[in-house]
Amino acid sequence: MPIFERSPAGVTLTLAGSAFIRGAKPLLASADKLVAMMRAAGQGQAGGLVLGHNTSLSAGNLRATVMSWQETYPEVDIECVEGERGALLAGLNTGEIDIAILMGATGHEGFRCEPLWSERLHVALPASHELAGREVVHWTDLRSERFILQAADPGPEIRDILLGRVSLSGATPHIRMNQSSRETILSVLGGNSMISIVCECATGVSYPDLVYRPVHGEQGPALTAYSAYWRESNVNPALRRLLRFIKSRYALTFDV
């Protein structure tokens, strides 16, 4: 059917042409939107990203990074997956996870590993504990204490730190590894005679009759490192943009 009519006076739309134009306008707008969306995805400004972690997201640098990223790139869906180190690295290997940010700085063959930041360790105490009134607790103050840690990540790494620090003062700490979750352990700690050691990222959640106090050693605050792991073969543009975002935010020097 003719869409235009030509005459000495010019070109005009036919009735069919008017209907065609009305139908074409939203199609063109959708096409423009699709092109813009695909361009944004190709630049890492849209699409999706899966981030694995083995520590809490209630406080600390990881939470601040995720919140700031979501505010800066709201079109990028970021999914956070908490799990054991082994499971997260397996997810990296299969492509189900784009990047894992884990406590510690241990390299793993096949993955790019870069140090990110350090955070303070805290002791979680019942509010009635004699050390709860102090602003800072030293490793030497904990020599006779009984500890309870989660058996899952990052409990084993915290246990190793605890054994190394407290043993230096000539004591062998009593440590119980519990199969319960971090939240369950902390929620009942207030009425317990035991204490726990947690990363700074876990101190954003309050529990009844429980307080957190930073732990210090001879050189100052006790710190634990965090590192990022990813596969160089991962072609997700959002991953590269996140790495640049983290690099700029924390003034890091690794190459992307």
C-alpha cells in the first residue's frame, strides 16, 4: 500500500501511511533504547556481575564498596554470594562467579590475585565480661580466655591468627570450632562464658548483651588482609569496570 502521495503541492501521508508512522515511532524508540542498553553493557555500565565473598557484609570496606558501586552504576545488577573459599573458587573456574573478595592473601593457581585492603580484628564479648569496659583489648589480655569460632570460612583463618598471636605470650588458647553460622554464634554469645574473634566487616550487626572491642598487638591494631580473585579470561565488561572502580577508590596500583 502507498504510504506517501506525491503531487505538485508536495508529499503527503496516506491514511495507511499515517497508521504506519504511528506504529513505527515506538518501535524506533525501543530500538534506540536497545542500542543504548547494549552500548552501556559493553562498557560495563549495565548488565550483571556476581561477587563472591567469605565474610560478612554488615560493615567494613567490602560493604562500602558494594554500596558505592550500586549508587554509581545502578543499571548493573550485582549479586553477592557468600560461601566457602573452595566453593567460590570453583564458581570462578566455571564462570558462575565473576570476582571473589576473600580474607587473606593466598594465591591460587589459575586465578589473578591482587591485595585490596586491610581491616581490624575485633573481639566479641558478653557485655558483662571484665574486658568489655575497655576501649581496646590486647592479645595478652586474651591468654586465659575460651574462644568459639565458626567452622566455616573465615573461622579457620581467624583460628590460625589467634593461635599465632596468643601463643607468642606463652599460652595455648582454648578454641572451639562450631558448625553454627556466624550469626548464631554471636546471637548467643552474650549469655555465654566464651568469646569470639570477628573481622571488622561483621561488627555492623548488634546482638543483645554483646559488645565488640578492637584487638591490638605490640605494633598497634591487629589487621587482616583482603584480596580479589578473578580469571583473566573473564570477558564481562562489568568486571573490568568494577576492578577499575576498586583500584581508584583505594588508590591501588595493579593493572586491569
